[in-house]
Amino acid sequence: MGSTANQIAAARRVDRDGALFSLGNEWPQFQVDLPAFYLGVYAATNAQFVRFLNLAAPDPTEQAPWLAALEHLLPPPRAGGPWRVEPGYDHHPVAHVSWLGAEAYCRWAGLRLPTEVEWEKGARGVDGRIFPWGDSWDGTRLRWHGGDRINNATTAPVDAYPAGRSPYGLFQMAGNVEEWCVDFYRPTIYRRYARGDFVPPTSGYGRVVRGGACLRRHPLEFRCAMRRGNPAAYVNILYTGFRCAADAADVRRSANPPVQANFTNPLIRMSPP
């Protein structure tokens, strides 16, 4: 996990604005052994989140903090009516979701948000690669502002860019939407983790966000080690979504599995090497 001092220096040289990023929050680099767990192959989709809203039927006060803004989600036309997805966007990732909304969905589905350590393993595998697909930047492997999003000013379907998959076959661990983790964000937590103390922080500046959204335009922002924190009820750059995780010992069929229409969102088992 994390980056060495040399990798941080190299990341700053990736683009002309690299000097604006301190990146000290991803230092030092260290190893951690994780027990087996499951992580979603795709980010949660609009169709899945709408299914959650319609079946969970939260009252407006409860639902309001879950979505910072609406993109391709159509609210009920009348009180008690159903939420809908704008035609053509069912399989795009749900965006502008707060940590509170992501956590509520995962709890309803019988799943959970990944820890930051789990997310990074899913993104980069066990070989310490810089990007999900390898160590070299390739702007054709993800949806980002400097790529084809310029001509398609929205997200991409969650199964787009197969060439950008991680070693575990996970889609879009870089680009499209940033993704929430369950952890509180602490900029210096890796220093404690590097000493072998892996107890997650119990407080911090909001919650961890990983992955880099399609609005971002600097290649270094899409590295597997890039870390940010956002307040749990706020999305500061929008285009924030999530993917689900589960403990290996606790995988079970949920009464409300996160599946919609003909599109499933499987979980992949991450086993120790």
C-alpha cells in the first residue's frame, strides 16, 4: 500500500500541475496481509440505487442527505410514486452520492462499504502497480476529463473500459466516479499502519474517497495510491459513487440483492496470495 518517496516524486512529474499536489498522505509504502473478502466487480449503478430507493421507501427527510445532486435519476412525479432512471443510463454508476447514501444502500443490500485497505488491494493487486492496469499512464483505459469525456460530458457504463480493469478483473477502479470507503480519513494514518498497527481511525476529516472521478484532469489523480477525504454528508466535486464489499465469512443471499433487470453486480473473492 501507499507510495515510496521516489514514486511520489515521479507522480508529480506526470503532468505540468503535479507540483500542486503534496501527496504526503500516501507515504510511506508498506505491506499488509488481509484475510479473504469480497469486492464488487462494478460500482453500484443508477438502476440499482433506484431499486433501493423504491423498495426501501425512505421518507424525504431521511433520503435528502443521500444525494448531493441528481444526475440521470428522476424523482417521483407525485408523492408515493416511483423513482426512475433517465432512459439509457441504467448501467451508469450512480453519482453524487454522499457517504451516508452509500452506507445506507450497502446496509439495505446486506453488504458493506470496503475499507481503504481492501479498496487499494482490489485496485492494484499484490504487485504494487501504479495504476489498475499497470505502471504506465494510458488515458484510453478510463473515463476522465482529459479523455473521451470531453465529447461525452457524463459518466460511462460501469462495464466500459475493460482494458482498464485491475488484476482482479474489477472495472473502473480509476476514473468514472470516485468511490467511498468506510474509513474515517486521516492524512497521516499510513505512518501508523507502516508500524504494524492497522486499527482503523475512529475519527478524522470525513470519510475516505478513492479512484478519481471523470471530472478530474490530472493523470496522477488516478493512481491506485491517491487518497482524499470528504465530509460524510457532502460531495465536494460531485461524481462520487461506491462499490459494495463483504466479509468472506459473511457472504450470504440478501433479501434485497443488488441486482436490477438483466444486469448483475457480482462480488469477486479477494484471497490472500
